Amino acid sequence: MLNPGTARRITDAVDTAFDRQLEFTAELVRHPSLRAAESSAQDLMFTELESRGLAMDRWALDGDALAGHVGYGPSTVAFEDLTNVVGTYTPQESKGRSLILNGHIDVVPTGPEDTWERSPWDAEIKDGWMYGRGSGDMKAGLAANLFAFDAIRAAGLEPAATIHFQSVVEEECTGNGSLAALQRGYTADAVVIPEPEENMLVRANVGVIWFRVRVSGKPTHVREMSSGFNAIDAAYPVMGALRELEAKWNADQGSHRYFEDVHHPINFNIGMISGGDWPSSVPSWCEFDVRAALYPGIAAADAWGEIEECLRNTGSEANVSAERTGFFSEGYVLEEGSDAEAVLASAHEGVFGSALRSFTTPGYLDGRVFTLYGGIPALTYGPVSEAIHGFDERVHIESVRNVTKTIALFIADWCGVDESA
């Protein structure tokens, strides 16, 4: 545990540089790092990491290598457009425990921008909040990782263990970015992922499968509509069958640790739909995209088998088929009692003055990559936010400040520190 004087030096250093941290976060937000368009934001991350003297690594994801891994999610974009950035700090003498500071650079689409109160890319600060797509999810967290490290150095200290700073892609759709970093050999004794988690630690979260359902019909002119078969109409009972499966899985929540009291933990979201070719023709096709959740401990392959069985028995006369289009991930549980969690809890209490709380989320997190496939305790912990994936996304400024202090204290305690020469 850090002595109070050292801890104060570090937290004071966070305060001193906090305006610069907000400026950098805003600059990140102003780069619209949508899927397969993250390059300019990754350029910025590369420059910032390199300027701190870190050993740099940037590479395009390897689709062939990823496809052979059980945690791989099928991609619908070109792999050459997807690049990870990692900067590695190595001490002169390694005496502490190593660490990964991970965050994703990709953001979800904004929806119609005229429904936002301001541009999604302006990063305006108002009434104690920073607004913008990705401000909470999770560019504030990426910046917090970096400026927490800066604070230790500004306090006249150097971490005594290796630290890998990861800026990854594909968290919002496949999880392949963090998986690619693990496959590349980046491992450590713990990982911190400052996702927007309301100043709390994630204890468990669901797995996710993305898939596209295609319903086929028979086209005719609308004057002879009864002789055709409307694929859009036929899609509704298929959706209904999926809702029945969703209800069945939710009814089993009492059998899954940490999910017993979570409201509706299993969500099947029909997030996109399209169909038909002409207003005056009975549509011959309809496609809709689904995000389905599954409990930790359930193999993604088994869940997918149930989904396929459901689609084969919808009762519809239409031809129904499905293909996976992204996430094929399993959920995970962060088991209680790890040294990493104890160190984070101590750091959190030192900053917030209250005990660290944990919770279960029905959302996806990259922590599953490190926990399931690397055997690394994944501490997903981050600031208060609102409307992530919605209009007027925002992150709370003072929460970001305190989370940055917590991460800085965690680094110092977990990795150890030496006085700078």
C-alpha cells in the first residue's frame, strides 16, 4: 500500500494536468472514429504514446489468425482497415507486477445528427459534463489511462513493472481488437479497462452474438397481392419466435450467479431491418439484424445452436436463414478475492472516500477476452456517463478526474514505484 505522502503527490499531479487531459479527451472526440474509420484517432493515440518514450507497435488485424480462435467474431469489414496501437513502458529493473491499460477507440454511429442538441463531434463542456459521441464510451477512459501514468512520472516516480497501453478497435462489434492484442503476445498480471461504469467495478457481464436473419418471399404486382408471399409480413412471426426464446432464457436467470436480481438480463435487440425492392411489388425478401445476449458459462456455440433451432421452428411458411455477422462472445465473471481487485478497492476508497461497489451488467465488455482466454483478472471500472449509444452522450468531468486518480494510485501500488533518477 502507498504511503499517504506518495499518494498525495500522485493525485495532486492529476489535478495539475487535468485541464490538459480534458483538452486531449476533446481532441479524441473530435476524431469520428467510426468502424473501419479509426485511423486518424489511432494516429493521435500513436503520437501521444510515442511522445512519452514508449516502445510502439501498430498493426492491422490478421483475419486468418483471428478466425481460428474460439472467441472470434465474424467481420463484415476489411481487416486492412482495422489497426491496433500499443505502447509499452519497460522499467530499468522490473520489480513489480505487470499491467495492461486497455481501451477501445471505436465508437458507434450517431444516428441522425440533427436530433442532437449539438454536434456529436464538438466535445463541448457544459455544466460539468463533456458531450460527444465516444466521450464516455470510452475516450475519457483512454485519456485517463494515459494521464494516470503521466501523473506518476510528474510526481517524480517511475513504475517498477512493464505496462502495455492498448488502444484497440472492434470492441463495439466483434471484440477482435483486444483478442488480436492477446494473440500478439501482450499479457500481464492484471488489466484495467476504464469503460463508463458509474465509478463501479463490473463483476459479471453477458456474452453476445450478432446475426442476420433473412426471410424469403414470392414477389408479385400488388394488384395480385394475394398470389404473392410478403417477406416483410412473414418476418414478424420470426421475430416473435425469437422473443419467445428471449423470454425462455430470461426465465432461467435464477440459475446464473450474479444475474439473479438483474432486470431482464437477456436482451434480443432487433437493431436493423430492410426488405423489398419496390413499393408496388410484394417484397421477396426481408433481413433484420439481431444482437442476442447469453449468460456466462454458456458456450456461444450452444447458444447459437438454440437460436438456429428456434429459427427452424418459427411456424412460418417462409424460408428463413441466418448468418453470424459480428460478436460470437461468451460472458464472464470476475471472481472475487483477487489481489488486483483488492488494490483497486484500496485506491478507489482513497480517492472517493467510500468502498468500491461492483455490479452485473447485461452489456458486452472486452474484459471477457483477458479473463477467459488470458487468465488475467480484468478490472472494468470507469466514470459516470449518460446516453452512451444514444443522443447527446456525455461523461461527468469530476468522475473522470477521480477515476484518473484511482487508476494512477492503482498503477503505483500494483506495479510499484521508484523515485526518478
